[in-house]
Amino acid sequence: MSAMSDDYRQLLDATIQHLEGLKSRGVRHVAVAPETLRALALPPAAGKSASANFKPQIPTAAVPSKIEPTISMPPKKSAAPVAPVKAVIPNLKVEIKSSSPEKAAAFTALREKALACIKCPHLAASRTTVVFGVGTIDAQLMFVGEAPGADEDEQGEPFVGRAGQLLTKIILATGLSRSDVYIANILKCRPDTPGQSAGNRPPTPEERATCIPYLQEQIDLIKPKAIVALGATAVDGLLGKTLGITKLRGNWQTYRGIPLMPTYHPAYLLRNQAMSEKRKVWEDILKVMEKLELPISTKQRKFFLPA
Ligand code: URA
């Protein structure tokens, strides 16, 4: 089997695992864009796989094609069974479950508020969906990015485009899956680009300031043990004006009492394919794994080191 089809299979496995995770938590409906269904039916064209960018140095044994059993994080509280609370969100058919009914209800209320948000009228007018966040609200690890791009706006889920596929690959390389963590952005709406048919722009300071309360509340409710801030916008958005991502990455910061690891955005790794840059991000992730006391194999420790 070629490396490309290996990549494709791993992405499919990750998708299946994600869906199985949702199903095991009681989710019965998932919104899937027709484009996504078409993309799943066809292997990606050569050279277009974002995951390939993170693959070459990852020994396949470390990213098993069937990630089973998932190395899941230890539960935060007692594992005593608690009746899950379900809340169906009408437009995205997302069910939010948590071992804490109050937390699930508060998260549902927050989500509904964000989905109806029109505080930035220009973004409310241009968006297809509000991209609130994805994952488990009991996550011990949160990833925070910048803002939805075109793919995310269309599908209503953060990090599903090329950079997202690479983030998924990074998460899988830790032994976790997307459904074990929570992924959100500084901005919940795609920054508009009037007069342009394509392209992205970073959020303005005003947009950031308007939207950040949603993320703050998400973090306050989830209470992760660690946050990974992906790129300068995420770091600046959470920490305020900082030294810059190049100086900060790899050094623990604190956000509302929670350890925060700044690292490069996966989109940067798509632009700069140097092994040294991949290794930097991986070293940052290793620090996060250590903080969360996740098991780290010798192979994992060596990813992206010269042979
Ligand atoms: N880049 C981000 O920062 N967030 C997304 O959701 C997708 C791409």
C-alpha cells in the first residue's frame, strides 16, 4: 500500500473513530456537508494531503491504523456512572453530554448564545455557520486556534481543512483522538474578505475582543488541565500582547490559572516543511503530554529527530 493510501486510510480511521466516539456518547445525528461525503468517497489527489506533511517521520506503529484502544485521559472525577445529560442543538444536531448535568446545561446555553450571535454584524452576514467548538466538554486538553477558514465555515467544525487535518494528525500522534480533547478558536465566525472570492485574514482586535468572552466561558466550563495555543493570534488573544510566538513557543504560560503551551499553528507547518520546525512543535506537544502524564514511548520521543 502506498504512503498516500496509508495516509488516506489513517484519516478514514480517525473519522470512523471520531464517529464511534460520538455514537458511544449517544450522538445519533451528525451534520455532514455534501462536499465532505464526496471527498470521503474519493482518495485525495496526490500532493494534496495535509496529513502527509506530518507523516514521514512518524513510525506507523506510533499512529496505529486502528487506534484501539484509544489512550484516553483519566477521568477528572470518580468514574461512578452518572446519568448523562443530553441537549440537542437544533441546527447542528450536536448533543452535549457530561458527567455533570449543570456543566452540560451551561455549555448548551453558551453554545446557543454563540450560534445566535450577531455582535459583529459583518461576520454574521457573511458566515455560513458559527464554528463554536468540537470535542468533549470533559477534556483535559484544549487546543485553541485563530478563526474558522472556508472549510470550517461550511462544515461548522473547527480545524477540518488542510491545517485541521494536520492538527488531527498531531493529536493522533499523542495517542489521543479529536473526541478526547476540545478544539476551539479565538473567533467563532470566519473573518470576511469582502471583494475577494477566496483567502483568509486574521481577526481584527475589535473582532477578537468581541468574541473572546465565548472562549473564556468555554475554558471556564471545561476547565482543562492544559491548553495548547496554536499560533500568534491564539497566544495574543488569550495572553494579551506578548513577546511573539517565536520567543514564546515551548515555554509554559498561564491562562486563568491553567498551564498554556504556545506553539506554532499547523498552517505554519504546511508553509514551512522543515523537519526542524516539525520537531519544535512536537517538542512542545511532548511537554504537554508530560504535564498530562500521558504515556510517551521511546518512538514518540524521537519523532522528527534526524535518524
Ligand atoms: N485555522 C484555525 O486557526 N482554526 C480553524 O478552525 C481552522 C484553521
